[in-house]
Amino acid sequence: MKVGYARVSTQGQDLELQRQALEADGCERIYLEKESGAKRARPELNKMLEQLRPGDVVVVHKLDRLARSLSDLLEISDKSRTAKAELRIMGSEGLDTTTDQGKLMFSILGAFAEFERSLIVARTARGREAAMARGVKFGPKVKHKPEKLAAAAELARRPDMSVTAAARQFGCSRATLYNYMQANAQEAAQ
């Protein structure tokens, strides 16, 4: 049986093109996944690999849809071989893991996929560093100004005032106020 596997990295991307190509290729069962290829834990891929039977052929639209690292590709290839199933990449004649040539080609293409992934990670890191140098701040936006939290903390320290009441009066959560007070206590201790 031909078994198809299609994957996109984010929820905003569409699997339709891959699904149609796999159906046109004669895949009887298709596993669709919206997960990063960098993740090892991909539920649909794992389910597909567990359900492979001898003689099945796993068909993938492109190599990078299956794996982003050589080690991941080799692990998937080994699981397929253990199940006595084959791997085939659409449009890549001769990529068949049951032959020595196919194993070599999978290794070479997997190395290129891993190299491409490392380039993407490096470019992203450089872009982040450049943005930080320009003053772009990453992470959650600061909802409450330090002056506001300082005033709320001062009020909360009064014996006739609770932290909950002080937080409510200044429009912040009790947890935010506690975190601010704890951080200031640690800074004062140093």
C-alpha cells in the first residue's frame, strides 16, 4: 500500500498542495501534520511509522517535509526498513531506501537538508542580533510601568492594606505585584 506523509511547519500554512499530489500518486492513506520539521516529536509521523506493514511504500512530496536533519532522516529510514517498508520522494527517481544507491542518496540529501536548516537558524540569530542592536525588544510587552508597580508595592506594605487590594487599586494582578516585590527584595539583598 502507498502511504503518504505531508507536513507544513506552521498552522498558517496549507497542506492542500501536498495532499493533492499524494492522492494523485495513488496514496491510499495520507497522514497530515502541522509541526516543525525540527521537532522529533511529530505525532502523525510517529503514528504512520508505527502502522507501517511489510511492502508499504511511504511517499513524501519533498525530502524536507520528512526530515530536517540527517540523524532524523536516518532514524525514519531505519524504522521504515525495520517494518520492511520503502521510502520514496516524489519526483526523485531512484530514491529508494532498499538499495545501496538509495541509502547513499538519502544520506546526501539529508545532509543538505540539515545544512539548509543550520543556515536558517544562523540567519535568524543574526537577524535577531541586528534587531536588538537597533533597539527592538523581544518577549512580552511590559503592561505596567515600574513607577506604578513601585507605588502599588508601597501601598501593599502598609499594615492596613492587603496585596490583593493594592493590586486591584493600581489595576494589576496580585501575581504581578508579588513578582515585582520579590524581584525588588532580591535586588535590595544583593
